[in-house]
Amino acid sequence: VQLQASGGGLVQAGDSLRLSCVASGRTFSSYTMGWFRQAPGKEREFVATINYSGARTYYADSVKGRFTISRDNAKNTVYLQMNSLKPEDTAVYYCARGSQSYGTSPYTRADLYGYWGQGTLVTVSS
């Protein structure tokens, strides 16, 4: 399984960005997907997750109400729509695929994910 994230860039505070992550393979629709981020000098942190069908989503408190995770199983793609961006959102954003198929609980821990993309850098200037 390979995950390819894209869509990062340099924006100003208050702007929006949409990240995309395309997965290889035929089983994308069976797995939870998630987004994590890592800011300079900080540990990787959970951002958002979506279950295999797209019916359930869960967000970190820091992004709730501003970010939206979604998926298109026909395109093997998961998205992260980021609105009202803040300088503290600056980080490398990683997409990841859950380790077990048809997971039901929110996957907020990194160790629940078995595959990771290469990351895409989001920089928000003030």
C-alpha cells in the first residue's frame, strides 16, 4: 500500500487549503483513514479520522469546527479541508491507513495505523 499526500503550501492566516491523499490497492474502502501532523520540534499529533464508509468522523479539539475530513472510495482518496487556518496549524501533514479493516472506534493513536504517506507541508503565515 502506498499513500501519496498533496495539497500543502504557504497560505496566510484565515485562508483555506484542501489536502488530498491517494492510496494504491483495491481495499481502500475497507479501512479507516486518518490525518496527523507534526510541527517543527514537536511530536506527531492526531488531527482527524474517518471510518471505512465515511459515515463516522472524529477530530482533535484544536481543529474541530475548522477542518473536515472526507473520503471518496471510488477514487481511493481521503481529503482534509482546512478552513480558517492559523499559524499554529503549520506542520507537515501525514495521511495514514488503519491497520485493521472495518474498524469501528475512532483511530486517534498513531500505532493504530499501519501505512503512512510521505507528508505534505502546510505553512500558515500571520
